[in-house]
Amino acid sequence: MKVIPITVEPQEESLYEAQKKVYPRSVNGPFARWRWGFVALTQLVFYGLPWLEWGQRQAVLFDLGARRFYLAGYVLYPQDFIYLTGLLVVSALSLFLFTAVAGRLWCGFTCPQTVYTEIFLWIERKVEGDRIARMRLDGEPFSLEKLVKKCFKHLLWIALAMWTGFTFVGYFSPIRDLGLDFLQTRMGSWEVFWVVFYASATYGNAGFLREQVCKYMCPYARFQGAMFDRDTMIVSYDEARGEPRGSRSRHADLSTLALGSCIDCTLCVQVCPTGIDIRQGLQYECIGCAACADVCDTVMDKMNYPRGLIRFSTQNAMAGGWSTRQMWLRVMRPRVLVYSAVLLALGAGLAWSLAVRQPLKVDVVRDRAAMSRLVAGGKLENVYRLQVMNATEQPQRYRISVTGLAGLALVSGAQLDVGPAESRWVPVRLQLADGSVAPGSHPIEFSIGDARAESVVNEASVFLVPR
């Protein structure tokens, strides 16, 4: 009998664990109410702000085409980039301060990824049911009921995502005109692109990626450890009180059991939007939403145990058994006080700068085609171009004057009318008697101001006298 050898190809072993879908359970409690309060507040601002009017225009509009940025009563130009820089610095310092005090509060309560994930999950729960119902539906074979529910859910997701994309573009293009163009299918190509792009990002991130954005894509989760210390308040599991964990009857006397307060119900895992077990200690995937604290308190109430098995606390407070007062005294440490002082100073400086900001901007450019020339009457003439920007909401009449040389005369128009939030270039000719000053470059100063002299700008330049 001839034996034929059989070659078995080795199966390739995957080095990566398959991604498990997270089905967060709904939860009620003070932190959940705070979270939904911030959802309502942020979305009221985001969706409502573009529709507010200030005078005859949109109150908040970043008009990239006209290179003007409207913020309530302020009209900002690209030259006001310093204010954007200041705003970014204040935002960064605020993030550092909040993180040093209480960890990832931004992530858990106001981050757009968290906010839209909460909204999309709420829609999903309304259509498909809570955690068990959604898990059962996904595990069922194809059916008409499953098709209808899935299609309806995605239809609502897409509608919300498109409205979000439309609102986003409405900050850069007048939203009322944008709405009319949308209804009449006359939107520009760049507007269509960004509406679809932002809608697709919202739909994908909040509908499908969800916790994967927080765990793998967001850089904040990676460098948060550099801003944490043992006096930072984080969502913490009281291991000394909770261990050893184990199930027991609701009516059992805890003092007679060799168990801690944790009944190992795993509800803290089921409500977590990133699917982690907070009982394993501090993890970078934790976004600080405190959903686990809410659900654990409800379990403690049912068991007639004290609340706070999972709570906001610091590592030092947990280890030392500190009171709330002792914990807060350590939370307000020098690092936090320095962040607060710098943030307050920068915020006050930025507000003061805006309050005293000059609503008139002037740029002086020499005419390089004719540096200096001799004209009729034995006069030397220099030609300049002035860019005058009216950063107010009313038309203005400005007067132009020049000083610096005896006998220097302004022979072009001395008055200039500029419309509201308008910028105009105006040629200016200066003449001086030939031979009245030595050859060379002589400093002069233009003065441009309104009729009431409330806004006056002085710009330096030079008058050239050829040899």
C-alpha cells in the first residue's frame, strides 16, 4: 500500500484582535444630565449662531472671499491675525488647566466627537432599542424588520450629518443665501464639497468609528499622561472598598461576608462608551464621562451601600483616604494656580485689546514705477498708494494730511469716503519745491483720521529727493 504524503499549509495567524463593537447601555444620573446639558448648549450655539443677525448682516461670519471676519460688532481683517493667535493660546491653556484639575473633562462632556456620538446613539436607541435589543438585532439574520430599522436609523443619521455640514459651511458663506442656493440647487462647487465632506466626517465618526476615534485617532489620549499627576481628579474605582468583588443577595449583611462593596454586575463596563473596565485602574481610553459612576451609584442605592465606589477623585486621595476638603486643597496646587493666573491675564489682555482696538487701518505703499519726478512749476513729486480700511459698520469720511518736511504739500484729494467694512486704495501725490531740501531720503508721516478725530492713524514713510 502506497502512502501519499499530504502537505498541510500552515494557517496564517493574525497578530491583531478583531474589533469588537461596543454597545453602550443608557444611564441616568447627575453626570449624564450634565453631559446632556452640554450637548444641548454646544448644539444650540453651533446650530443657532449663524442665524443671528447684527444690523444688516450675519452676526458671526468668516468671509474668506472678502477677507473679512465678522464677530458681532467687530470687523476683523487678516492683519488682525494676532487675535486668532491669542484665542488659540487661551484655548490651549484652558485645556491644560482643566486637564490638570479634573482630567479629560473636555473629552467626556464637550468634545464634538463625544457630543455627536451621544446624539447618534440616542437616535439608535430610539429606533433599535437599548443595549440588549441592539445586540439581538445585529445578531439576527436578515429580515424586513431589520432592514426597515437599519435604513430608518441611517436616514436620520444622514439627515443630521447633512444639516451639520450645511451649518458648518454657513459660518464661511452667508447661511441665508446658502439656504436659498441649496433649495434652488445653485450652491458653488466649494460649498457643496465642504457640506458633503463635513457631513461625511460626522456620519462616519459618530455613527461608525465612535470610540475608535478616542482610542486610536485622537492625539490627546496619548499625551494626557504628561498633564496628569497624582493630584489630578479622575474617574476612579475605590479598590480598597470594592475588593474582593462578588455577587450576593440584596438582603445579605455585608459585615458577615468576606466581600467588598462591588457586586461584579459589570454595569460599569456596559455603560462605558469606550468599552473599558474602570476597575482595572487608570487607562488612556477613559474619556472621563463618569457614566460608570452614575450607574454604580444606582447599584449602591439598590444594595443600600454608600455611594461613591466609583467617583471623581485623585490617586493620592484614594491612597490616603482623604476627605473631600483635603483632596480639593491638594487639587489647587501651584501648577493649577499658575495656569489660572496666566489664563486670566491673557484673557483680560485679549478683551482689553479688542475693546480699545482701532477701527481704522492704513497701509502706505510707495509707487515703485516712479520713485521721484520733476513736474511743472519746478516741483519734485513722490507718488504713494494708501490702503484705507474702515472696520466699522458705518460709512466714514477720512481726512489725509502729511508732516515731516517744510513746504511739503498734498496735491491729491485730502478727503476720502469709505463705506462700512470696506477697503479702498487711493493714490496720493506729494510735492516739494525743487532744491528746498538736500538730496536723499527724508522721513515723513501720513496722518489719516475721521471727521470727529476719534480714529487717527499715523503711518511713517519717506520722501525721496534725487541727487
